Amino acid sequence: MDEVIRTVILFTMIPVVLYFALSMTTPDLLMVCVLVYYLAIIFNPKYPNKLSNGALCGIFGALAYLSKSYGFTFFIASFLILNFFQYFMDSDKIRRRKVLKNLILGFIVFLMISGIWIGLISSKDQKLTFGTSGEYNHAIVGPQSQLHTNYSQELYKVGPAANPIISKQWSPFSSLNNFKYQLSLIWNNILKTGVILNSFSYLALIILLAYILMCIQPPRKLISQNEVLYPLITLLICAGGYVMIVVEERYIWLIYVLLIFMGGYLINLLFKTDFFTKEKFASTRKTVLLIIFALSFVIMPANYLVHHVNTGEDIYTLSNTLTNQYGVHGNVVTNDRSKMRYLSYYMNVTFYGPAQKNISSEELQNESQEYGIDYYFVWDSNQSTNLTGYNDIINGKIKNLKIYAVNG
């Protein structure tokens, strides 16, 4: 890739990575960062030359799994397939043996590191377990799913135990209707993925289509073109695991990164054509194309960052007011759990979730004695009409919020 294109790509990535980091708190960014190192090694045509490359791939694969459970299946699938392509890239027997050694060593290192965590969670669950999120997500998108548990009827302490699967496990192969439902689910997720990619950049789907078209050539020739085949296959593997269950934007951040580099490679090819070399104003055309390319990927994340400056500052300020001015501490419940997630973190209180709907004074007192509740937060509600004998400690000084001291 031309150095100018490489530089443009690196600067283009700045707002994209900032968007990843600041849009939400999630392990997906950590997994993307780890996988970038892994892909830099496995994509390299010189990958078989050093046995250490296989070991490094295993280390980064294990780190991806420790970041997020999806890293386990993604690494196994991508490492196996990409090594397959490396193996058949040419017929040199020595090179093929090196690829096999790297493959074996990579999986050994990966399983040694991953096995520690697998052993721990398997021991806890009393069965072989690689992760629970895939099983949980598959259950809640099932044909008879009730989605997430409705917690409005009882208090609960936040944590993994607070999110049981109430939807029944299901298999697409247990009945014809389930199989049709699974196909419909996959198709809808594919469409959703396309919409997400298009919202990221109008060039995203064009780049993807261009790579697919470039793959229409004899297999022997295609398998040697790692610049085309490897990123496309990796992209499809990354998306493939999610489209079978559920797709969210953060799940495909790795695809964002791949598309930017894939686009840079396409521009590099275009710059070698006569239109950008021999024609008049060729350098101007190159500059215009690079600007359009960079802007197409920068606009969405930059727009998000600009419009979300100081997002959450009000919650942080409120937390300081409640802690320092009103002395709120200990265990709290609320009628709206979404408003308490960050507030409880900043206040360093234990959040026991939402109380039952329209809770009475007697019921609140009973729950208080059982769970040791100190304060009851009521947001945007007239629910206080059911409560007698409790005082609003902030006396209406904070709009749309009442806080009742339950103990004392």
C-alpha cells in the first residue's frame, strides 16, 4: 500500500477508535485491539517463516477469548481457515510443513491459556463451558422467547445471577418451523448488518461488493492473493457467528476496521490505473478520492463525538450532590433501573434493582428488612402517593426525583 494511503488510513482511524472507546463501555474494543495484532501476523505472507508467529497467534487468540467469549469460536475458525489458505498458497513442501507447525503450536498455546479460564468456569457450572453469552442470546431470540426477565415484581442484587434465562433453549433442527424461523432470523440479521455498515460509511457495501467480485477467479490463483481473500474471509467469519443469533453494532467493530484497510487497498489499485497516472490532473484526482474516502468513514464517528460532548456529566454532578449534600449511601432500590446504572457507580452504592411496581409502605418496609435497603429512588412518577411514613430527603429540590430514606 502506498505510504500516502497508509497515512490517510491511520488518521482516519483516530475518530473511529475514539468512537469505539467513548460510545459505550464494552469489552468489544479490547477484543478488536487484540485481534488487530493477530490478523497482522496471520495475514502476512511471511507468516510460516517463523515458528514464533504461530505461538503469537495463539497468545492473541487466547487474549481475545479472555476479552469476550466470542473470541474463542472466532479464533478457532479464522486460524484454521487462514492456515489452510497459507498451506495451499504454493506447493513447496518445506513451506507447508512450517505452516502445519505454526498451526499446531498456535492451537497448543491458545488452548493452554484458554484452558485455565475454561476449567474455572466449567468447575463452577459443573459442566464443560466456554461461555454463557452465546447460549443466553440464542435463547432470548427463540421463537417463544420472552426476551429478558421482567424484574419489576421483585428486588434483586445486580450481578450475573440477576440475569437468568427464562426463555427455553431451542434448536433449529428440532422441527421444520424452528428451522424456518432460524433461516428467517439469519436473513433479518444479514439485512441488519448491511444497514449498520451502510450507516457507518456509504462506501462500506461498495468495498465489500468489490472484494466479492475480485474473488471470482480460479481457486488456485485466488488462494495466492491474500490481500483480497484473507480480509474478506475474516470479515465473513466475524459476521457469520453473529447473524445466526443476534447482531449489534459493537459486535462488528472489527469489520469497520477491516473495511477501512480494504478500502485503502482498493484505492491503491485504482492509483495504478491510467486515470490516476497518465491523465491530466492525476494528482488532483488522487487527492479528491482520498478526501472522499477518509470523510466517508470519519463523518459518522466524528458526528457522534461532537453531539455527545459531556454526555453523562449531569449524572456525575447529581451523584456528587446526593453524596456530599444529602449523604446518600448504602443499599438503594428504584422504580427505574436504567437511570441508576451509572449513578450508583459514581455514588459507590449497592444497587438492588427496581422495586415491585406501585409498592406500598408496608411492602417497602418488608423488603427493606430483608435486603437492608437504605434509600428508595423514585424517578418521574407519582408513585409516592402509595408511600406513607417516609420523607423525601431532597424535598423536591431535584426535578423529577424523590428519594425516600427507608431506614431512619
